[in-house]
Amino acid sequence: MMKDHQKHTLSLEDIEEKNITLEKLTSMRDAPRCHIHIEEISKLYCETCNNLPVCMACMLGEHKGHNLHEVKALAKLKREELTKRLKTLGEIEKDRNSISPSQVKETLILNVSFEKEKVIKIHDEKDQKIMKKIQDIEGRRQQVKQEKQNAEKKMCDSLRKEKEKEIEEIKKKYDDILKVKKIEINDSFQARERSLEKELAELREKRECFDQHKRELLKTIETQLNENVKIIEAISEHYDNVKRRFETLNVMASSILASENDWSAVQCIPDVCTAATNLMKDLKKDFPELTTLTDVTVNYKQYSFGRPNVTDISDQVKRKITINDPYLCVYGVTSSGDGNIVILLATSNALTSSIIVIDMNGRMLKEKKLNTGMPCPWWHCKFLSQHKVASVCTPNEIGLYDVRDGSYIKQNISDVISSWPSNRYVRCVATDPVKNHILVGGNNSRDVYVFDDQLNYLHILTLPEMSKWPRDINVSEGHLLVCDCIGNKCYVTTMNGLESKLLSEFMKPNLEGIRSAPISVCSDKNGFIYVLWKNYIQYPYQCYILVQYNHDGSQILTTRKLDGAAQVVTVIETSQGEKLAVASHYTQTVDLYDLVTEN
């Protein structure tokens, strides 16, 4: 009789893998007989004995004292449980289908077409300007030639008239004068011609450069299109699979709920609920925001006409800010968004930290004390948006500080990212003010975790395979600047998709054979990059080198050897313009340098 009972039991594999039909699910209409008294129809089930069917006689026999219930009560309970799960599942499915992958793909293609037209239009406009200048110079060149001819003719006519009046004896003298004058005029106009030739050559070279930039930008757009289409198609395939499973499960569950067979509900609903739980996990699987896949990043700064602005570091420190507290060390400096400066301080025992706001005279305006409760290897603060600063004060936590009211919200990273191990801590933080994203890098990992401005986790960006793990990162012109201290490298990578690609590697400073590793990186509003290099060879006599690079790090523009032990370099926007800030947590100082811009 136990076998008769087991044939009504359905496992999760029977529903999901063997594709049990609706007819089979609803076929168990006859109530089973008591597993002891075969001649009796079971009206109860024994919860103590794993829901065995029993009759009334068993209440005083084998199942005396057991937890017995009526079948109708159990069926009602199971139906209510399934109804709640189906409601939750339907809401999740509705949210997932709010944005169609096919619509996102169509939007991406339209955006790519728009950007292509924009690139071509910009190129054509610049090309027309250059052609207009070329035509103008050609006209002036012809005018110079004509003026030269007129001057020669006028001079010849004048000398010829004079020569006719002179006697034969002085004819040779005037012939010599004629030759000298011609040479002087020729030299004068040749200098002007050479100047115009040089200007024409520069314009032609710029025109060729614009053509090359156009090809590169169009190629970049096509690459972004192909990468985003692959990601969208993968997400679309996952959505279709989950949708098919949802429809099958919904039909099965609806049939069971509509059936009046209590035993069918008791035996089948738990398995259907398990299948619904697995489906909810797949529906909640992390993917990049679909709307972000429609973005196309184009660097139009390559189309700047003429010599780009060059920013230089002033020769001396223009202002030194000192923290007069022997128990606090400086770990981070950034802008507040209103012309003041935000500094992150921590105690020497690494258990407490403070965020302070000061003005350009070093006067403290606000202070927020934070008790971490645990030692933190490093602290960070980076400007995110007007009045908001992203900060790190505990090993596995990211926070947002509001300069206006001093409020502070935080998010435990391990609570939202299962791949964050217990021994990992935040080693670097960067912000993307354009997208309002926060990027977090941890020790011993190539993964960079991306959050939005509400501290919601979005996705993981993996650095190239040549990376060890980042000591410091920064976002500049849509690309990611990475200081790989362990690998002794500093480089630029892409930020599109889930896998970043190496774009260029920075030149290392060569100061009398000293070997250095990068520890901090930043960029100014003109796109020039600043890297702080630390010498590890001459310990304990380390030296710190501040290097200014061009836009891709391929050329060193300025190199300065710092006197103190610097740890952080960043560009901050103050009421007096951009300043380059160099902080040292050992000496408790922040040095501010002027950034001089020449056109």
C-alpha cells in the first residue's frame, strides 16, 4: 500500500525536467486508502509521519498521539501559499519585461547612426574652414606675386628712364644697381612666400589629422555597437528562457489551483513552489542596466582646432594646509562642489575617522565623526556631484557624505555582492560625475565594482589580464586611469561593457636609474593627467615624484620631485579655480599648487 501512496508524489525533477503534463498533474482525483486499513478511505493525513493517508480508526491505533489534520485544511493552506508565490513571481516578471531587449537594441542602432552623422558633420565643417583658409592664402599668394612683378616693373622703368639720361660712362654703374635691387626684392618676397608655404603645410597636416580622427571615431563607434549588441542578445536569450519557464509554471499552478482535488494540491504544490523559488532567483540575476547599453561614448576633444591648452604646475606650493591634531592623519582630499575643500582624516589606531570641510584659508566649516569599530587599511573620499562626496571609512563599506546637512549613508558591499570575500577591503575608489557612478576596487582582484549615486550595485568591470590589482583609479574623458602599484604600471582602459580593454600605458619617469611604482592618479579639466610615483628601492629614503602627462599618458610633460612623503594627488575645484592637491598623512598636510593654463 506504500507503493500506492508513492505513485502520487511528484518531485521537482518530474515537473521541470520530465515535463509532466497538466493531465498527469490533475489525474490524482481518487482519495487514497488508509496505508494500514486498506478497506478504509483515508480522510486524514498524519503530519508526524510525513503526510501519510490514514483513516479514523488510526487515531486510536498506530497514529495515536500524532499530529493529524484534515485533508481540506492542508489543501487550503497549500493553495494560499502557491497563490502568494505566483503573485510575487508575476510582479517580478512584469518588472523584467518593462524594457524589451529588442527595443534597447533598436535604440542603440539609432544612437549609433546619430553619432556617425554627427562625426561626419563635424569633420565636414572643419574641412570647409580649412579649405576656405587655403583658398584665402592661395589668393594672397597670387597677390604677392603680382605685387612683386609690379614692383620690379616700376623699378625697371624708373631706372631705365634715368639710364637714358646718363652718359655712356655710367651705364655699367646703373646695371649693377639694377642687379642689387632685384636681389633685395627677391629676398624680401621669398621670406613671405616661405611663411605662407609653412602655414599651408600645417593646415594640410591638420586636415589629414582630422581625417584620421574621423576614421578612428567611426571605428570606435562600430566596436561599441558590436560589444553592446552581443550583451543585449545574451540578456535577451536569458529573458526568453525565463519567460518560457514562467509561462509553463503559471499554467501548471493555475490548473492545480482550479482543481478541487485536495490530495493533488497537497502533493504537487510544494514542488511547484520550489520551482517558483528557483525561477525567482534567475529573474533576480544581476545584469547591466539595459538603458546603459544604448550609450555611445565619443571623444570629441580630438577635434579641437589649433594648439590645445597646456596646463603647467606652478614652481612652488601656493598654499599649505596643516591639520593641528597629532592623533589624526590625512588620507583623502577632494572638492565640496561649492568652492571649499573636503578632507578625510583618521586616527593612528585606524578605528575612528572624520570628514571635515574647510575653506581656502584652512578654517574648518563642518565636521562629521565616524566610528568604524574595526581597523581599516585605507580611507578614501572622491567628489561625486554637487555637495556629495563618495567615501570609504570601513574595509568593506561605501558611503555618501552630503556637505550641506552633514548626513551620511552607507552600504555594506558584502551584503549586495556575493563574490566579495571576507578578507577583501576597499583599496581604491573613483567617481564618474557624468554618469553619477561610483567605482570600487579591492585588494588582490582585477574586478572593479560599479554602484549608482544611491549606492545600488550595478555590475562588475574586469580590468585587463595584465593587471595585478589597482592601488588607485580615476575616470577621465570616459576612460579609466589605473595605478597598478604591484605591477609597477599605470595605464588607461576602456569602460564599455563588462570587460575593459587596454588603450595605452604610461611612460615611467627615469630619474638617475631610480625605479618607481605609481600610487595615485588624477586629471584636470583640460584632460592632462597627473601621477604620483613612489621610489621603493632606497627605503627608508624614499622619494616621491609628481609627473604630468599628455591625454593618453604617452608623453611626459613635467616632472617634479616632492620634498615630503606624499600619498594622494588630486585636482580640486575651488573658488579660485582648479588646484592640484598633494596630501601626506604622515606630515598631516595638504599642499595646493596653482595650475597655469597657456593658450
